Amino acid sequence: MASRASNGDPRRRGAVVCDAASGRAGEYVGQDGAHAVLRPVGGGGEGRTDPDRVRAANRRARQTVAQALDVDPDRPSRAVAGCAECAHLDRERRAARAAFDWSAQTDANVLLRRHRNADHAA
């Protein structure tokens, strides 16, 4: 069997991938033992699946996710002007980026996206 690296493995933290077993798209979080961990795009409870079933999300799946969230899933959410919570999360994200703490930056992106979807949804 060829290695994943030679096959263009789509699994990188934050990438929108598809769980072939369930057909659902999600953000790739990482590996937990023998399982791949996926989080629904925009936040929510993480799920585990067989890593061999994780595939790159096709264009249609990525567009569906983007339309559902009204965002580009590869672009971090922007803070809403005048919102104290958005400003706080944006400051956390910028501090994490300045400290090269990619995990904290991703966490701040997810929290900001969740906040925007919950409190600023049109």
C-alpha cells in the first residue's frame, strides 16, 4: 500500500474533509490514537472515524459548507465592529498568531466563528 504522503494526503489541521463512512464534511482536527478526529465546520462536537475513510472534500461539499455558514471555510471569520466579544476573540487570535501558537489561533478562529454564527447570524 502506498503511503499517504505519496498520495497527497488531505489531512491537515483545519482542512475541510469528508468522512466517507457518513458522507459528512468537517474540519480535520488531528489523530487520536487509531482514529481521525473531525469537527463540524463552524464548531460543535468532535467525532471520530477511521482515518482511511477521510477524504479531501470535493468542490460541491466545500461550496455546501461555505453556503451553510455563509463564509469561506478556509478564511477565518472577521470580528464584527462594535462587538466586545468579537474584539476579545480577535485580540486572542492575534496574540496567538504573534506567539506562533497555531493551536490557540485555531481555537480563537473556531470560537469567533461560533460566536458570529450564534450572535450575528442574519
